[in-house]
Amino acid sequence: MLTFETNTLQWILICFEAAVGLLLFIGSKSQPFPRPSRRFGLFILSVASMAAVGQMAPNPVTVTGHLVLLTAIGSFGLLAGIHHLVRTRREVLLAPFSGFFFCVGVGGLMIQTWESLNQFEQWSGFLSLVMLGGGQTWLVFRGLLIGRLPLAWSQAGMVALQRGQIDGETGAIACFEKGWDAEEEHLNPMAYLALHRINLFIEDKPAAEEWLESLLSVGGEDAVAIEWIQAIHHALEKIDPSAVSRLPALTLSEQE
């Protein structure tokens, strides 16, 4: 009976690992910079696949081994995820999903040693679990529920533009359309100006007029840094030098 329960728990942990890896891989498509969550998701799926194959061996990975693995992977993912979530602001999936790994791993290891702990250690462990739960709730709320990436979308739009990708799901237009935010108003004119210039470049005059109106409503070109205007024009010039004539001419200050 104990062997059956252990085997079932091992498979549950493997399925949990595979589910998290799959969600990271699928969810990466909705990120402005999908590489971190995509790579981490593929790594977790690889680990889960190896664990599933090893489960058929005479000596599969024990439950404790799975929990240690979850703790180690979760720790690494948390460090990388919080860095992206708080500092680079380019990705919001890695931290909360890694937090699930870390909480399950640490919580499971603590439960396994619960009976050998004295009363003080049990209370300390209980408070630690409460703190873990609170931290994970914050990560889910901050990342999955209110995660905003306007700066990252503008950066991704510029990268796509420099690569010559204008249309499509990962093109410059799609990225810049997500590169504005009501709470970070300084980013809005940057996105509006980029969209105005790109639509002029591709000769979509109705869309260009709409984005120009949006730009004027937030202060016009005076609200945008000269370096940003120069970068947009130079990127478009690399795509098609002849089509740049459709854009407004740069002023002397902008050309310097």
C-alpha cells in the first residue's frame, strides 16, 4: 500500500512539473520577449520527461528527490523571474510559476520532516509556510494579474523594426500597439509617434491620421525624445530608403 501511494505521488509530481513547463512554453507567446519563459519551460519539460522515463527504472527518483529538484529549479527560476519582473520589466511569467515550484518543494520537504520536529520548530515551519504563501500570492498578483509590460512592448517593437518586421503578431505595429499604459504616460507618445511613422511608411493614411490624433492629444512630438524619433526614422530608412520620403522631415535638432 505504501509503495502504491509513493508511486502515485511520484507521478503526480511529474505531471505537476510537466504542466508548469507546458504553461510556461505556451504563455511565452504572449510576452514581448518570449525567450526566457520559453527556454525555462522547455527545460522543465525536459526534466519532467527524464523523470517519467526514469520512473520505469528499478530505482526511480524518490519523492524526496523530486521535492529537492523542485526546490532547486524554483530557486533559480525565482531569482531570474524577479529580476525580469522588477528590474528589466520584460517578463512576468517566470517568477510566479517558479514560485509554485519553490513552494511545493519546500513545503513538501518540511512536511516530510514534520514529525521529527519539536514544537518550536513546527511553529517556525508553519510561519515559514505562511510567509511562502504570502510571497507566492504577491507574485501571482503582481505578475499574472496586473503584470504590465508597456516598456517591454516598446522595446520589442523597436527590435522588430530594426529587424525589418513591420506586420504580423510579433511585428513592430503589433508591439507598439501594446506599448502604452495609463499609469506610465511618458511611454504613450513614444508608441503613438512610432505607429504614426510606420503607418505613413506603409502608406496606411487613415491609421496614420488616427495615431497622429492620439499623439497630439498627449503633447505631440515635443513630448517625445529626439533620440527616439531619430531611431524610428533610421530603422525605417534601413528597410526602404525610398519610402522614407513619406515621413515628415527631421528638424535640424533631430538630425544632429
